[in-house]
Amino acid sequence: MFKQKKKSSHVSIELNDYVFRALVMKGHSFVDAKVIEVELPRGVVQEASIQDELELFNIFKSIAVKLAGKKQSVRFFVPDPTILLKSFEHPSDVETSKLKEYVEMELGHTIHLPFQGPLMDVYDPIPGDRQAMLFAAAPEEVHKMTNLLLDIDMNPDVADIRALCNLRFLDHLQLLQQDRTYLIANWLINELSICIYSNGSVEFIRYQPIDTDLSQWRANAVSESEIDFSFSGNMEDYRMILSDQVLELDRIMNFFRFSLNKGEKSVDEIVVMGDNPFLVQIQSFLQENLPLPVNIVDDELVDKHFPNFKAKHASLLGLALKVV
């Protein structure tokens, strides 16, 4: 959503309520790329919002050398809860290249957003049809991250939307067909981000928290730079929480089919991805309860295309694949 200058080396970072991940690129190839993972103390980030900037600054500062040093270009995700997708009409004489300028002029008049000073990007899937999509985000969390990076002498270069990074990753693997409609469900331990993608266009996005106590999730060191998480609570309770999300996915697909598209378009396939340790079980649960194919971005698939990377790195890989 913003960018400064092009560099072949860069760092892509992911920040959620329990872990900080960084994918360090030393050039255009992923062969020499490395991932760094650090557990975040509870409360530093809550529902993707930075709560303790000083603690996060200290964490960033302690690993800055591992992130390839000062002045490194950094890419990061705009927090999912802050993102809004809005369709809008525009006059036929407004060219695609001028749509963002048009939106800026129309804010508060014909186009309304629920926050001030939004960060915006415009997508025009079918130029000339007078319809376009606006991605907008509340600026506060992006500014927090930007300032933290500047404080450790790194250069915030790109802020991107996780759903678009996931689509970029799936497209790179040639898993998306032009004539199919996909629901991409990105499952974290305590978040679910939903994107419906059809005919080359994002048509729906939704963020939903997953009501789980993070104190019941334990970080386990896999190596010096990697951690995994295990659940110590009642698995049946967590399964019930996940089942609620499955019902919500079903409601969203019905809303998309009947309310948004008058029964003329529906989801053809679900793609499950994310860093949730129970991703395989989630896929099985969805397949048992929903009458359409459910595919998964698992460790085997990711390693086939990006050796030494795992399913939990898919969004970061999509961010790193962005051409700036």
C-alpha cells in the first residue's frame, strides 16, 4: 500500500499475537533465504494490534542483526482486522491509473469510510466497466510498525494485505483457475481470515477472531531460529470452537451466493492455509461438513516449490514474491 524504492535484498515480516516471523532475502532467489521466528510475550500484540511498543522495540532491536542489519528494506502485513474492501462506481472517463486520485477526491462525498486518513489501494479488475474495488485500512497500526522499523534504522518499504499475498503465493504455484471461485481460509491459532476470489478479483474479505486462551499454547524450539506451538488445553473444547468457524464459513458462502450474487455464483473450492498446528484436522473437518472440495497448503506442497520452507511460511512467501 506504500513503497519507496526497489531492492533485491529485503526482509518480509509477520507479526501476530504469539509469534514474530521474518523471511530474510539476500537476493532474488529463495535458495539462500532464511526464516527467523521469535515467540512474543502475551499482551505485546492483541488481535493484531500492537499494545506494548517498547517491548516490541526491544525484541526488534535484539534481532536486528539477524535481519541483515541497518537500512534493510522491510515488507510487512497490514493487520487483517483494520482492512476494509469496498466496491464503488466511477465515471466512464476516469482511467484505471487515475482511480486512486478519484477516490481521494470523493472521500466524504460519494465514498465513505469508517476511519480518517485511510491507507488505500485501488483495484480495477475489468477496466472500462465503471466498477472498481477499494482496499482501505486504518492507518494507526501501520504507522506504529513503520515507526518501530525506523527506530531500529530499517526502511519500511511495502505494507501489503495478507489476502493478496496468499493469492500471489497460490498463483505462483498455479493453483488458481480463472473460471473457478475460491474461498481462501487462512487459519492462525487465534485468527481466521477469509477471502473469496473469483475471475481474477477479490470479491469478499472477512476477519474473525478465534476464541482460544493463548496461555494454553506452548512454544517449542525446533531450532535456533524456528519454533512450533502445541496445545495443552482440552482438545474437544478447541474442536467446538473450530466447528463454530466452520458454520460461519457456511453462512458466508450462502451470503456470497444468494445475497451478493442472487444465486448466480457460488464458491467452487475452499483452500485451507495458515500456521495453525491443526491445519490437517481443519481440512478434514471442513471436508466432512461442507459439500465442496477442500484443499490444503501443507508442508509437503510448500517444500515442493520452496525447499526448506513450511506451510506456516506461505503468506510470508507471498509477501516476498511481490514485485516492487
